Amino acid sequence: MAHNVTQKLIRSHLVEGDMVAGQEIGLKIDQTLTQDATGTMVMLECEAMGLARSKAEVSVQYVDHNLLQTDYKNPDDHLFLRSACEKFGVWFSKPGNGVSHPVHMERFGIPGKTLLGSDSHTCAAGSMGMLAMGAGGLAVAMAMAGKPFYVPMPKVWGVRLKGKLPDWVSAKDIILEMLRRYDVKAGVGKVIEYYGPGLKHLTAMDRHVIANMGAELGATSTVFPSDKAVQVFLKEQEREQDWVELVADKGAKYDEYTEIDLAKLEPLIALPSNPDNVVPVREVEGREIYQAMIGSSANPGIRDFAVPAMIVAGKQIRSRVSLDINPTSRQILESLIEHGYLESLVRAGGRIHQAGCNGCIGMGQAPATGKISLRTVPRNFPGRSGTKDDLVYLCSPETAAASALEGVIRDPRTLDMPYPKFKMPKKTIINKAMLMPPIADGSKVVLEKGPNIKPLPHFPILGKEISGPVLLKVGDDISTDTILPAGARVLPYRSNIEGISKFVFGQIDESYPQRAMVYQNTGSMIVGGDNYGQGSSREHAAIAPRYLGVHAVLAKSFARIHMQNLVNFGILPLVFVNPSDYDSIEQEDILLIPDVRDAIQQGNDVKVINQTKNHTYTLRHKLSPRQVQIMLAGGLINTVKFGQ
């Protein structure tokens, strides 16, 4: 039987379950990735579970998100993470070494392996023939402990690429085309696998751009074959010995099909405030901009900086524009210096920041009030930039650079210059100096905890019933950025659940945390629309509401990672059988879920009584038998720590 690349990857790592779409499977995880915004919690979870040493083939902790050191919290956490890496046998990537995803691709990614990361954009490593998935931190901690990763068996969505991109159109426009055609829910329950003759024109880093933003389609992962392009990339990184060919068999089938003719694409742009709000750049030309930001995990390659550098070389950006440059790895920064690209950007007026996520996660570089910010980042959820009611547009490096020169959104095809052709340097600069390898024995290492680092709160087992008020009712596509924002004000509390809980749903209702604390011991609920919890994998968006007393979330549908995070920390996710029931529930209604322990064990349907309106609704849980046991125990840590 002919198999596609995704099926080969899953089959070679399957340890539990059957490869039947929708059924839960368990996968062996070869590598783990954590970043500092989620990694502190992962390391605290490893400590809580009594882990001695990571059992994965490779585990790497990156410090790339919380780089601003405005007080003691972030530097304290950096020292904590370094000590945790020594204790648990994990590589440590120092602050300033770069964004986790491109650095992992440069130094650790191996075709045919599985990678689980506590970052939703971990799927970027699918660019080199890996099965790479984002997950909540606790799932990653379990993988580090040698346990399988559980996920519903995905369908495989085949996307055939043909043709060649025209000038001024690049990889970002391919994934924006996918988002234009579909939406942020289109990939739920699926792995997107790219194939076809158009692949030969895309480098490994071009593919990284596309794979990275598969997360914005809601996909479980994105997969590319490991072919000549991947071999070339690994050779450039002086790791050609790690290359193995991994391609689909002739005649391989897919569950769904899409075809994109690359030659027919044009520059695209996603308008505020969702990645699927995509239109051609030509339709919004002339809108005044305040900022153009280049560099993120969604445009991380050297060509994504070199092409803009060639566009602005010898010119000046408009005086009202802030051109922010975020190098994605230390060695890419060195290459930009070596080959003169950084000089061109600086002389044109560019502002150079350290290698890291920076403004992508709202860690500085916030745009001005009511002003347009063009960014080559993967997401433009409301307020994610650090500015409330922001106007963030997602675009290619070409569009960002062209617009910075003009001070307004500009289709780069209209520039009076030939398209700058980038050629990879013959010699790639390799920098491993800021990667600290695991020490041989960490048993005597004492974790270095500053005053902001607090132990994980203990959550009790699921009670006989769940009751309480609906303290918040929200709409569709609520992201984890809305549930618990990122940014310089909030993220420093990521290792302090009590502290970070004060920001829960603050973008929607600043009174929510205070109102929720009244019901911390008795329980409350949240009602949501479709795709509740899309976006980031941050489990704080589940832990902090649980700390505030949320016991159940009722929604029309859930994003994959967030639903598992809710279960992992003892919050029951329920889906409306009749979506119109959502309309009849109002904020402050008192709901009762009677005999909930029996209900979730006896079947999938759960009765919910609206005691305020005297209505009864039928909701459904989509928990596997394993997840039911986690819910009964009050969360995954309880099942591990106490054997419940």
C-alpha cells in the first residue's frame, strides 16, 4: 500500500491505538522543544513529577520570548531555566541566541523524527520532514519523562503545488493564500502535507514559513518531504550526515486535496485582526503605516532579511515609519553583518533588535495608537502586539520593505527596480557558542528559584457535580492571547500562577479576575463559541482560569491544543449538541452539571441545567477513556503524582 509522508511518520512512531481518523493514538516522541514563556512551567511540572532526567533523544530549552529585563522577574527565570536544564539533562539556548524554531532547524532537526514543543509553532520543523507538533507544557513534560504523546489520529490534507512563484511573491504569500481560501479552523484534526512539482522551487527555509503558519489554520501539523532541498539545507548547516530521504510513495492518497498554482499568486496581506482576513495587497494600497517589522519564526531565513536589505539599499524609509528588524538567530545576525545586509538596513533607518521573538509576542515594539503596523509575524490577534485595539497586518518581507520606503501600504511589484535575487552565500556561518549542552549528572543540581517562581497550585479531584455562574460569555475564535495575554506586562508572571491569573480575560473584561475569585472554591463556568482557544499553546490559559475556579467551559467547538490543556488541569470541556443553545445562556446564569463523574464515564452526552432559566441542555464531551480518567483525577499531574 502506498503511503504519504505523514502516514510514514505516524506509523514509525505509533505505540498505542490504530491509524483511524479521529481515534486517539499514542506516539513516541524523539525530541522536545520548550521556550521560556512556557518552559518555566514545564520545568516546574518536571519537578512536581519527580523527573530525574529527560528521556527524549534531544530536549532543548530556548530563551527567546521574555528577553526584556525591566525588573528581576525575567532574568530570575532565565537562571532558573539554566539550572533546570542542568538538572534534567536538557540543552540550554541562551538569551540572544535566537528564536526556537529556526535555531532548532539549524542545529537539531532531523528528518523522520518526531518533535513535541510547548509552542504552537513547533510545526515549523515539518519543513524538513519531521512530524512536529505544538502542545501544552504538561504534554511536553510527559514526553520528556518518556511517555507517549496522545492526539486524535489526523486526516491528511494534501496540498499539491505546481508552477513557480513570480517575482515579488514569496513563501509568505503561499500560506496567506491558504488562509485566504480557507480559515483558521480549516486544518483542525488534520495534518497538511505539501507535495508536487512546485516544491523544487522552494528552499527548506521557504517551507519553514509555510509550515510555521499551519498553526494559523488550526492544523495538528504541517509536513513536507525530506528531499534534495532539505539535504542542501543540512549541508549548509554542516549536518549533512543527519539527512535521510523521506518522500511519499508513488500513488499515495490523501483524505482531502487542494492545488495551488504558484505562478498565479500575487502579494497578499492579512488585515486586522485574524490571520485569515486575507486580501491582495493591491486592494489596500495607500493606507498610511506607522511600522514595518521584519523577522519572526514565520519569516526566519537569511533571505527574509537580505531581500528587504536589497530593496532599501541606498534609500531612506519615510520619517514617520519605524522599520524594526528582528534577527531570528545569532548565526543569521552574523551572516547579515558579514555580507553587508545589516549595514543596508541600518543606513536606511532600520532599528536592529536582539535575536529573538520580540514584538511578535508583544515583548516591546508595540505600535502607536490607531496606527497600522505591517509585520512578517504569524499572528495578528487583537492586542497581541501590546497595543489595545491595534491594527496589525501580516505580510511578506517584500511588502513590508516596499511599504516602509513609501510610508503607505504598497504592492512591491510597483517599485521602480528589478526584483532583487538572493543567492545563498557559499559558506554559511555556524554559531553554536550560545548553546549549552546537558551535563552528565544533574542529580545534585539545586533549582535556582527567584521570588517570583512559585510552586504549581494543587487542584482537587472532580467533584460529584459542577455548579456555578457563567461569569463570561464570549464569541467565536477566542484565542489564548485573549484568554491570557502575552506581552511585557503579563509574561513575566508565567512562573507565578497566582500573579498571572490577575490578567485572565483582561482584554474583554478587566473585572473578570476579581469576580472569579469570589467563586474560586465553589466553581464557575465560561461559555464560548466556535474554535475556543485557538492560537498559542500556552497552558497558562487553562491553569490560570482553573486557579480562579473555572470548572467547565461550554463551547460550540474547541481548538485542539487548548482542549487538551483544559483536560490536563481539570477543566471539563463540553460541546453544545444544539449550537442554538449557546444563544439562550446569558452571563450570570447559574448552571448545574449533576452527577458529572458518572455522566462522563457512562457516555458522551452530559446534561446541563440552567437553574436561572429552568432549561436543560445536552452537551457532549469528546474525551477519550484516558482523558476521562485525567478529568476524574482533577488533572494530569494528579494521575502521575498520586497514581489516581
